[in-house]
Amino acid sequence: MTKWVLHDFHAGHGGVFGEVNGAAVVRNYGDPAAEYAALRGAAAVFDLSFRSRVCVLGTDAERFLHGQVTNDIKALHPGEGCYTALVNAKARIESDLNVYRLADEFLLDFEPGLTAAVTQRFDRFIIADDVRVVDAAPHYGLLSVQGPRAAQAVAALDLGVACPDREMAVALAKHATFGDVYVANQPRVGLPGFDLFVPVAALPAMAAALTEVVLGLGGRLAGWEALELARIEAGVPRFGQDMDATNLAPEAGIEARAISYTKGCYIGQEIIARLRTYGQVAKALRGLRLAGECRSLPARGDKLVREGKEVGYLTSAAVSPRVGGTIALAYVRRECNAVGTDLVVAGPAGNTPAVIVPLPFVSAAGV
């Protein structure tokens, strides 16, 4: 969507393009450091239309979706949402999902390039159910404003609906210019944030209006690089980077947000319940603070070593202005993944000492 609908808009603002999982994205607008600073200090506008979006409709949609994912779908009322995971029968993650219950359907927002896989997964289990899975991306784009002044930015658009004040809540705005816009309270990087699901025909007008508002608040357009840096600082795992089909959902640090242990049966439920009842997972996602200056940024898959033994591997890494050094997310084996444990990152450029620290990462000032 970014490439087809808003490509000229982004190019006109100096957008530098890249790719994530086969989808075109804006990496930055020429100054990723300033974009990151705007995100942290005021507000930043992101075009997330490259992400996957599907709608699940039909009289059996609630019951069907409830039996597919790890969180409690039946507990949602219209205008509410939840974060959840789609796992297989062995409890391995196939995707994470933001699920919003609308008036007559469920809207699912998830990582780019997964629409076919998620749709095929659902189709395998639709037997005699009145359920339809529809690709929403050709009809709706996704703009997001994140940062301390995000609510002010959305309010300034005067959409005729109040910003949802609860996380994952969603409201429908019927606007004369932009059409039916869904506004979701979605803090993506540990800061206040709102997602706007906008009809494709209105995307250019909405992008221009939102950018103008954010500029007036001291913010700016921002790209993937600023978003990823803030995501890693917040300790938020991303599917395809920090978790994939090799991971159990409780390993990935999403258990508290994504898993209900009271909802009843769903695919993969027995194994997840057994892990909780009888033991812990063998490894878990942790935050690392690397010592000194790395000669090169560690890469996904670089090994972690303790006392000469391999004990884990990196998934994401970044040089953090907020923390004042190199940070990383990594899976570390249970017997040595306590906060304060010293490890060594063994990469192609050599060995780098590291220590496990709490997530989210805190600033150099301790906040």
C-alpha cells in the first residue's frame, strides 16, 4: 500500500525506501536521528499501510476466532480490542495479531507479508462455519501517530469522535472528507499512540492533514528506522525478527498481554497450559546491555556464550541514544537468564561482553 497509494507523497517529503518481508516501506526521510527525536519528544507520523489487515465476518466469527487464538475474543465488546497470538497445535507462533471488534466484524492487524499464510490457516479450520476472511488492505490503509503528543494530534484532526482513552479501544469516525475512519488506541513503542485505519481513496488527504498537524506540534514524518529503534528500546518483540515459528508463545515475552488462561480451548492451548502448570520454558526473551563500543552492530542469530558454553542468540540490536550504548533483545536459556547475568556476544567481529537488564530498557538517567 505504501508504494502504490502514498509513494509520491513520501517521495515528495524525501522518503528513502526499503523493504520489510517483501513489503515496501519508508526507511527514513533523510534524517532518522531527528525522526527518532520527534517520536520521543513530540509526535511522529508513520505510514504502516504495508502491514497486513484482514476482516473476519459472519455469524460464527466470534466463536471461530476465539478457538483460533490465545486471548479471550468472547470477552470483547464492540469498540474493544486485544493483542493475541496465532499458534499451531504444538504452540509454536504463526503470527501475532492486534484484534479489534467492530460493529459487525473483527479487524485483524499484523506483520507484513503474512496475509496469505494467516488466511490459509483460518481456511483450513472453516468447515461448516458461517465465517469469511477478507483482505482489508486493498480497501483501508493504516497511518499511525506515536509519541507524547499523539492524542493532541488526533484531536486536532477534528474527526468528530473522541480519541479512545483505553489501550486497544477503537472508535468509528464518520467524516465528510475522509469517510469512515477507525481510530484505535495503539501504543506501539511504549509511548502514547493511535492508529488510523483510513479508506484508500482518502489516504493522501489524511496523510497531508496528519502531517501538517504533527509539524505544528513539533513533530514530523518518520520512517521504519526510528520506529524499530524505539521498539527495541521498549523491549517489544516483533514477529519475524524476535519470534517466529520456532518459538513457543510463552518464550517471547508476550504471555501477559497475549495469553488468557481462563478462556477455554483453542488450538495449542493444551501445551501452553501444561507449560504453565508443570514447568517453565527452556529459554526466554531478555534485554542485553552491551559493554563499550561495538566494532559493528550485532546481527540476528549471533550467539551468546557463558563460561565457554553457548546459551542463547540475539534477535534485535540497536545503538540507543536514550540508553547511551548498544542494546539487544535475545533468547537466553533458563538457567542463566536472570537480570544481572554476564554473557558474551560472539559475532563475526569478535566477542563483546554483555549483561542482562530489565525490559523495557531505561535511559541513562534511569527512567
